[in-house]
Amino acid sequence: MTTLDTCEVPVLDLDLCCGSKTFSATLWRDEALVPLGIEDEVIFTHLRAPSAQMKFNSTSYTTIKHLRKLTEDVRELQYQSTVNKNLLMQLTRGSQEVL
């Protein structure tokens, strides 16, 4: 936490790795509270650096998306789709046998 004008603001300093490069960043406010783990695959949008030599800072437009969570959601949707398709095929076969 950092104090700005008698108000505490959450701050998180971290290093971002992209390929073989490492970038320093500071996340402020809500973005600093997003749970991040080592080796999490995430997408950051709207980070800014005052100059090329300084570290990135979050802005009011910064978003953080976890790629693993998205992959897990896609797998779950694919699984549910397969289960529903198999169930529909079983119901169709069952109704044909009744006729």
C-alpha cells in the first residue's frame, strides 16, 4: 500500500516476461489486487511508460486477462457440447427403437 493524499492505494511491483525480454511494471488500485501467480499467462492492456527507460504503470483503462482461465473455459464448453451431442444421439436412437 502507498499513501496518496491521506488515502491508501494498493500498489504491486512486478516483472513481466515476454519471450527473452523482461519489463518492469507497477500496477495501481484495482489492478494491484488481481491475483497473479508465477508463470501465469496473462494479457495486459493499456500500460504506459513515461519514457523508454522507465517502467510501465497501469492506467484507469488497464485490463488483465488470464489466458489459462480462458483455455479452461473453452475446454469446458467443448466437453459440455460433446456430452449434449452424445445425449441427443442416445435420445434419438431411443425414440427410433420405440417406433
